[in-house]
Amino acid sequence: MDSEASRPLPVPRPRVFPLSGPTAPGPRCGHTLTAIAGPEGDLSKARLVLFGGATALEGSSGKGADTPSSPGPAQTSAAGIRLAGATNDVHIFDVRSGRWEKITPLGEPPSPRAAHAAAAVGNMVVIQGGIGPAGLATEDLHVLDFTDPERPRWHRVLVQGPGPSARYAHTLSLVANRFLVAMGGNDGKSTLGDAWALDTSEKPYQWRKITDAGEMPSPRMYATAAARSDGLLLLCGGRDAGGTPLGDAYGFARHRDGRWEWHAAPGAMPTGRYQHGAIFVGNRLHISGGAVGGGRMVDEATSTVVLDTNAGQWVSPTSSGGSDDVTRRCRHAVASVGPFVFIFGGLKGSQLLDDLLVADDSNGAELTIFDPRAPPWVQWMDATHGNAAASQMLAKAAMEEAQAALSVRRVSAMDDLRCIDEQIDSIERGARSTDSPASQRSESPDINLGKGHHLGSNPLTPDVRLWHRAVVVHQENSLRGLVRQLSIDQLDNEGRRVSIYEGKGAEKSPLFTRSMSAPGTDKGTHKRVINELLRPRTWKAPEDRRFFLNAQDICELCDNAERIFRDEKTVLELHAPIKIFGDLHGQFGDLMRLFEEYGTPSTAGDITYIDYLFLGDYVDRGSHSLETICLLLALKIEHPKNVHLIRGNHEAHDINALFGFRLECMERLGDDQGVFVWRRINELFNYLPLAATIESKILCMHGGIGRSINKVDQIASIPRPVTMEDGGPVLMDLLWSDPTTNDAVQGVQPSPRGPGLVTFGPDRVKEFCKNNSLQMIVRAHECVMDGFERFAQGHLITLFSATNYCGTAGNAGAILVLGRDLVMVPKLIHPLPPSTPRTPDSSGAIDEDVGGSHITGSDTWMQSINEERPPTPPRGRPHLPGSSLEYF
């Protein structure tokens, strides 16, 4: 029986949105609706681009929407409804104001068409295929470029070599913000099952057919394909060659080594369908409408369903007495902006529709993408939520609008898809000679996805931005596994609160349960470690405290990892997307919780799409330093290019001999083997990289810049292996220094940690960033109550991932998730109750069968160390006598 915690959020019901503006699109079907963000990726300035479609019907026989196919040679004798009046007009829906406008872009437009496919690539809309009055449209790619929002322009893309043939009823999607993928459809002769990919980062552009890619879906037309933010593409439904509606779904992903892979998703849609709509909002795939064959639409109960890819299950709307008849349609178009799903037009029976439906999947959390005073939005909110609730939500939206615009941006993956425009505006461009296609192509600026520059702008990366909301694991009312979003400013008040789990949480089912590891990977100790320890939902601490590896196994891990570290630079050069972890301090349970809630570094998790960076202090203070360091080393061996470790101040023999790691090794491995392992691991620590840059804009280190570090090159020039004794003042500052207590304290000040250590002010941070062309420093080293804390007006962030540090601080733990657009999102977990063992049982809930002796007996040695050598208090709390390193 499902618990309350296992139930995904309800399915939002689309409601009619008032049509407003000088020129609404009018009735149509077989069109596309594509969302593009505003300048600099601002979703509050997003627009929906509606292109093409059929605006009339011919030969209605009353059989409804299933009988017809798109017009063309293959359907000239078909009975039933035939589409007509194909158009190539363009309408824009301004999301903020809720108003429609018809535009006439510059350049040569595509031919009139319906049943085509479209995808957004940065600030451009790419159109391909379809069918019109003269039959199948050509296979050319057409781009509607909104680089200049006031002067949009059509371009035609020159693609070399073979590609997807002329077709209709297919899908076109942007995968991993880089690859245009076309799949399925009909070429006028048969239903197709092929897939093609075009790398938008490589010129000259060319399609590549994808073959031998796992469980490829069967041929189909009128399916949908939607891309999730992490790069997973989900192909859903469609109609097979025999006309049967399909209810299956397939995931499609590209590995870092260039392999593509299909895999069937678990379960099936409540009702198989085709000519439906599908779009992702976060991790929830919204399915709307569709035909089921025999001239019938999907029924009301399943006309709107959601695939929750976090929970791995399909969700149908709950019965509310209202009618979902408005979503019973086919051949409509869908798009999403932020938490809102937009549905326009379509075909219902023999009637073309011209209405706009909007569904809100925000659960009331985010409303800042629209103008809360715009009349269409006021009317829609009133109809959707009722007068009182709508008034409250609109007031909240107005307040949030005044604070900040939504800052999640889409990356311009095809940033310089300048294409071949055969009709360049003579007024704008001036006279130009008629060059050959090859020479025109060579004049197009090179694409540089790694730099992510926008069309028409200088080739610069986006600015690093901290998202104004933090993702927080919700722990109240037994809702474990759900998350909420809080304004960062609220965390100053909430960070000291420790929520308590009540009851057991429900285990999440992953969307795909298979491993996507590269074939032929050699087995070794690191594989055994990963299999034993990388179990976020089921890991339990051993009752007898014995570690499952012996000294020889651990030395093998160290040897293999050391070979990798030797070949790495002292300052790593990394790229987004990436997750950043702060201090862990042997609190392995917290590491598992962070993996559980926010993604796991495995090929069945998210390592295919995002890197992991750990900022040091893996050992000491906590009870499971061996698990922590061994798993991280194993992950480094398994994913050497995607898992990154840098050194912290506790990765030094003189420190971790005093703060628990040496004693843990002896207690869990025996005195002789324990000391031997402790020494070997500390030898390895001397090879760890010391810092990392991300996109040449963010510098990550453990401690800080102190008084001696003025250039990144000073860090890069430190030879490795290096001990603390040999590293000099630069290494001491790098691993030990802290920011001053607040932005008002400038310059370099003595550190309360002890003699010879310093703190550095915001002036040092800003000067360092300016001199090194950086925008931000991310560091760890200090416990902060909310898991992360801003300093120097946001130019420095302190990150701490272990919760309730040393069992006394009561702090939250956090990670930072940096997207390709360089928007940084904090993600938090709160501490577990002090009386509850920090070991999840097999169901993922707290193990209530472990007696109190597990806490007070075998772990007493760690409690004693923390009492004898208390940790530095969290930032913002006073330093008490004996709480620093002065006792040395």
C-alpha cells in the first residue's frame, strides 16, 4: 500500500486562458509551439513561438480525428477528414503579458506546412519537415532567429551529407543542450523508426544516423519526444505501422564517450495514444490529449496524465467533479515556461480549436514569470484558484517580482547557427557579393559550446549567478523524499531549525533500473567498494564496526587512485555542469542522503551528464571516514574524468592523527594494519590536487586566499607530492584561512583558529577575482548553519555538506549544482534527530532496531575526541576558549 510520502504531486488541470492581443492565431491543428527565453535567458521575458499548421478541414465524414492523416500524395484518396489551409505564419505569445501578436520575420520563410517538427535552440526556433499543399516539405532545416527580439529573421541551414529524409509526423528535440535529434514519422511511403543526430557544436553541420543503440523503439509516427533538463530524452506513445496506438515510453541518452543508448522506461501510459502533446516541467512529463483509434479521443479520466520520473510512475488526475473535456483533443501543440504548461489549438472531432489552455505545476512555489497585474493572468488565476486564493498568489507573485526575476536560463547550445540565409536584408547588411555556399559557410563564426556565448554577442561565458531559491529536502509531516524551494533570504532564519522525521519514508523508484556503464570495464577492488557502499537507500553501518576491506585492498585503491592524481594538474580545469560538495568529515550517512536526494554518481544515476567536485576534509570528526574516503577513491577510479577530489586541511597526517582518522583505522582494522593503512592514505593525500577552476570563472579550494595568495598561478606552481611542512605559506593559506566574520571587516586579520593563521576580508576577495578574471570563489572549511553562506556580496560562497557537525552544531548540509548556464543552485538537507541512528535501513527510513549501545558504545571514542578537541564553531557563533587550535 502506498504511503502518503510515496505519492507524487497531483496532476494540474489545464484551464482556458483568455485570448488577448491584436492578432490571436485562430483555429488550427498540426502546428508547433516552442518556448524561447528572453535576453540572457530571462524566463520572465519568455515567449512562445507558434508556427504553421492547418487552418481548414475538407471532406468531413463525421469519423472524428483519427481517420485523417496529414494532406499530401499518400492521402489523396483517404476517407474522412483531410487537413487543408496549410500556413507558414508566425504568432508570438508574450508570457509575461499574456498577449498574442502576429509577426512577419525578415528573410525567406519556410513553405506552408503542417505536421512538421520544431525545437528551441537557445534564442532560435528550428523547423524541419512537415507536409503542405504540394506534398512533403523538403528536409531542410529552417531557423527563426530571435537574437534581435525586435527583428527576428529566417535563415536556412546548410547541412552536408545524407540526413533524415523528407517526412512528417516525426519529432525533433534538443538533447543535452547540444544535439538536434530527429526520430520516426512517415515519408509518404511507410512509417519510420530511424533516429538521426546533428551536433550543433561542429561545423560543417551534418546528420549522423544512430544505430546499435540498445532497445530501439519500434517504428512510429505522431509520437512525442521531450528532453529533460539533465539530457535525457523521453519518446512517448505514437501510432505504429498498423495504426495501433502505443502506450510505451523510451529513454534516449548520449554517453560521454559518444555512445547513444535507448532503454525502455518502466510501466506504460494509462492509455496508449498518438497525436498527443508532451512536455517536461522539471522531472515531470506532462501528457495531454491524443487519439486512440477508431475516430475516438482519449477519455476524460486520462486526457491529462503525468510521468513522474523521480518516482518512476504514471500519475492520473484525481476526481474532482470537474470536467477535463477541454483537454480531449489531438494534433495540438504544447510548450512549457517555468512551471506552466501551455496548450494551443488542435482538433476535436471535426472541429478545429483556437483556445489556449494553461496548467500550473508550481504547487504555488513560483509565479514570477508573468505580470501579476496583466488582465489575462488575473482572469486565469481567478478561474483556476478562486478569488481569494488567486488574490493571495498574485500578491505573492508581485512581491517576488520586485525581488528578482527567475534566473534559470537555457543554454544557447547552437549559439552560432548562422546558417545560409539566401535573402539577407540589403538595408541591414549592405551590398554583398554572391559567394558560393562553401565560402558563405566559412564566414559563419565558429560555434563554441564550451563558452556558451549568445548569438550576436561577444564570445563570453554567461555570468555566474546564484539562484535566488534553494532546494531543501522537506522533512515535515512524513513527506520524506519531497523537496521544496525557499528564498535564499529565508534561510537566515530557517537555518537553525532542525526538522524531525516522523515515521518511515517511501523508497523512490529510479526511472531506469539498469546500469549504463561502459562495456568491458575491468573488475577490481574499486568495483567491490562501489557495489558495497554506493547504496544511498540501503546502506547500513556494520554492527561490529569492522571494515569490509583489509589493508591490501585499501592499498590497491590508493595505488590506482594515486596514478590518476599524478597525471592531474595541481589546479584542475573543469567545466559545467558540475555538483560541488563541501566538508564531509566522515559523515558517510550524509553523503548517502545527498546522493539519494540529488543524484548519484553512477551511470544509472547522473554521472553521464554532470561532474562531481569534492572540496576536501573527507576524514576526521565523523565515525565513517574509511567508508567516505574509500568510496570517493573508488568513484575516482571508475570515473576519472568526471569525479574530482581536491585536498582539505584534514588531509594531512599531523591533523588526522589527532581528530579521529588514525584512531578509526586502528579500531576498525586492528592496530598494525590500521596504522599501515592510515600512513598509506596520508601518502596519497600528498598527491591530491589543491584547487579547481570551473569555466575559468569560478575558483574552488578548501580554505581561502589568506594574505599570501594573489594569483591562481601561485597555487598551480606548488609541486606535488607536498606535505604541509613543505607547502609554505601559500599552502597554509589555501587550506586553513577563512573569510572575516562579515563584509564590514576588511583586509587581513588574525584568525581565531590559532597563531599564524589569518582571515581575509571582502576587499581581498574582490581584488583577487579582478586580478584573476574570476567571478566567484567557492570554498569549504567552515561549518555554516544553512550549509552554504555568501560573503563579499556574493563573490565568495562557503559550502559545508555534513549536517549537525560533531553532533552539536545543528547545521544543515548543502551542495551547489552549477548548470551549463552557470546558474548555481544550492540544495540542502537538514540534520536527522540527535536520538536517531544515522543509518538508513533497507527501506530508506531510519533504522529503529539498532539499540542505543550503537551510539554510546562503539562510537564513544569519537565523541571523546570531539569533546577533548571541540570543532571551530559555525560561522557567526562566538569562539569559546579551547574551540580553536590554540591548544596545540
